[in-house]
Amino acid sequence: MAGYHITEGQFGDDPTRILSSDDGSARAEIALRGATLLSLTLPTAQGPESVLGGYNDPADFTALTGARSAILAPYSNRLAGGQYTFDGATHAFARRDKDGNSLHGLVMDAAWYPVRETADDNCSILELATDKLLAGDAPGYPFQLALKARFTLSRDGLRLDLIATNQGAVSAPVGLGWHPYLETRGHDIRDAHLTLPYHQGVVTDERLIPLAGAASVTDLSGTESDFSGEGQNINGQAIDRCFVGSAQPGWISSRLHDPATRLTLELAQSHGVVQVYTGHSLPHRQYDGLAIEPNEFMPDAFNRPELANAIRLGPGRERTLSARVRIVPDPT
């Protein structure tokens, strides 16, 4: 039985940690900047397979092009106009997209540091922490939030536990997420088969901000955008949509199947919604990986009255969003 270990690495100017099995069949490299998963290789019967579309080079990582494998906190996806009101006070974030929205939280370029590095016969575990939001002085976010990202590499694949703890004296708005791109040997994902856990989709305006109230969710059953049940082929669609549904017991599973290689990748999450993005609007590498993003809430959650209680994290309280990536064995 292969054991596991952790070594130090480098990606351009950025230090990394490499989690790997002793036989070389499983490997994950994580940059300390942003707690960013740069690459992931998992074992198959035919040999190791690269299953993650990470940054191709340090320049793209510096630019954060595509927010590849970004940790999303204290909010995920978009925030309308970069503003929100919480407990009577209005706050504004500086980071904005072309439509004037804030995007992808505040920590994907933050400094993270190891607080745990262990390896044994069964797995390797790397736990990173950041103090970016701990002082309560982040622009637009005057709350004291401690964040940890725990990566576990084992024979079951890679697991991420994203842990938020409110260390302040008042409640804080929190919505966690992750932004990995799954890929199958660099094949164009427009030919792939996608299976999602939900048949409802979020309806947005031209800024990709959900509509207000009940109009924000529609039933996609029987349409080309319905990937629930047995799923369907992407068929060249350009997708940037949040899929939602009722809470489910156990892990919530999304799958990407490449008919050319017969490889099936699964991204499962502990709870929340699934944001899917085909990468069609990126400056390069369009459609060579599919972003299947486990998020706690739909975009613009901080501005939605129906989510006011859900986003609230009380003083001293902790919340964890877990996700895992694995290769589903081919039954043939």
C-alpha cells in the first residue's frame, strides 16, 4: 500500500506545498498565495490522470485569470454594484467586474500559511489559514473572520474543507465557495456529458445578477439547460449559471464525463448551490475545462432578503463548506 508525503515546491515566485502518494499516482500542488490548488492528478486503472485545469504559468496566476481554484470568501460569485447592507449599515467593496459588480470575494490573492502538515499511510493533509479578514479592517468587510482551508489527498481523491469562524463580537455575513475547473486530458468540454443534482436554475439580468424574489429561480426540466437526472451533453452551450434545489442528505454530486476517454470526474459538496461556467468569456483557454463551483448561496446573496438569516454567522460560530474531487471508476 502506497503511503503519502508533503514536500515544498515553487510556482514562479510563489511557494507551494505538494501532496503526493509515494507511488506517484496521486499528486496535488497548492500555492500558499490564495490557498490555490494549481494541479491535481489522480490514479486510474490506466495510470495517473490530470483532472484539474489550473494556471498554465506564473503570469496567469499573478493576473488571477479565470479565478482558477480560487477560495471564495467572505462571499462567492457576484455582488451587485459592489455594495450590500447588513444590520442597517451599508458597505462597499473595491473589486469590481466590467458591470460594476464585486466578484469572487477578498481572499483569492491573500497570503495563507500552513498550520498543519501531516502525512501517513492513508493520506496527506495540508491546512492553511489566512489573517486577511481577521482584523476587521478589510475594505467593505468590517468583520473579524478567521479562515482555514484543509486539503486532504487520499485514495478517495482530494477533499477541501473550507472553515470560517466569526471571531468578532457581532454577527457577520458569510457565504463560502470554491472555483475549480475540471478537465479531461485537455479535451474540449463542449463535447462532454454533464450531470447536476438540481433541475432549477437561477435567472439573471444582463449583469449576471439574479432577479428579485421568486422570479430568480426557474424550472429547467426538459430544456437544453436541464442537466439533472441522467444529465445530458453540453452540446456547445456557453454556460454561466447557478443551479439550485432543495437541501439533500449526504453529499451533493456533480459529474463530468468525457466520451472520448471514458473518464468521469465527480465534484461533490456538503451543501449549497452549484455554479457552472464553461470558460467561454475567458481571454484564452475557452472550453478546455469546466468550472463546477460549490457555493453556499446563489450570486448576490448578501443583498437578498430571503437569505438574510442563512448568511448570518453569529459571534464565535463556525461554518464549513466541504467539497471533494474524485474519478468515478468506469463500470466496464
